[in-house]
Amino acid sequence: MKKTILGLSISLVLPAIFVLFISPTIIKPNVAEPIFVLVGFGIFWGVALVVLGFTRTVENRPLETIGWKPLSWKSALMAVGLGVLLSLAVPVLTLLVSAIFPPSDTGTITQVTSNFPWWMLLLGVLTAGITEEILFRGYALERLNEMTGNKWISGLISLVFFVAVHATGWNIAHIVGVVLPLGIILTGLYFWQRNLLFVMIVHMVINLPLVFMALFA
């Protein structure tokens, strides 16, 4: 139990503390914005690797216990298809929520694609799709489910931290209309497939239009 709590602290609490407190108060005021973003990417890759190492060495458990399993071509194509459908839903969700929340010029998809080059956005797509699924889906959901015996509670706890790490980079409309519903869907997809690679593909395909928007801007 102590090992699991420590692992969850690394997987959930550490990224949230970095994003909500350390990054905006210590790093952002002292470096240029591109460096600030790249440092954030590096931290998430580092924490994800620590979680993988923690699973194998400290817990002495195979990575299959956090959903790291082979994926068939059929399942991979299904993941791509789901990712495309969900990416098409993003602008619809944005429009619906923007009718409720006042418009904002900051923290929007348009601002992100205008401020950063395509290669940095591609790195962001890979970082989010891989590291966030390790931290907030694979490890967190499996270990929380073991502790609580309840998928709903496990999903809710994981979702809270997933939304929290997006709280400083996006406006409220994007968080409520896009991050929250897609976080719920990705959680459901993980419990459906119990396969990290599956949800990684879905997540990356959802975010991939950002790269093309930057290329054609």
C-alpha cells in the first residue's frame, strides 16, 4: 500500500504541483516562452520515465500491470478512427461552450497554433499523448482501482488531476468544453481496452490537428 501511495504521488500529485505552482512562479518569469514550454515537456517525460522505472524496480511488477501491452493492427486502426472522430468533435464542443462562457483571446487553440512552430506543437502532441496516458490513465487508474475497488472513484480522482494540469495553459471554455469531456472519454476508453498504446494513439490523433493548423497558418 505504501508503495502504491508513493507511486500515485509521483504520477498525479507531482505533475500537478509542477504545473500549478512551480512552473508559473519559478520557471515562467525567468525564461523565454519557448524554453518554458520545452522545460515543461521535459519534466513530464522525466516523471513518466520515473513512473515506469518505479513500477519495474520499486514495485517489482511488469509494465502490463499499468496497461503496457501489445496492440493488434485492428485495435490500432480503431484507435486512429476514434481519434479522428473525437478531433472533429473538438471545434463543435468549443462552439457550444463558447456560447456559455465569455470569449477569451488567451488560452485558445488559435493562440497556441499562432504562437508556436509546428515542430514544437508536434513535440507537444507526442508528449501529451504518451506521458499523460502513462501518468493519468495507465498507472493512476490501475493502482487507484486496486486501492478502491471502484472504477468510478478511480476515474474521478485521475480526472481531477488531469484537468488540473491543463488549468494554466487553457481558458475556462476550453477546459470545460474540451479537456473535461475528452478526459472522461479517454478514461472510459482505457477501462474498455486496458491498453496504454490504444489510448495513446487516440490522444495523439485528437491533438494532431494542432500541428496542421500551425503548418497552414
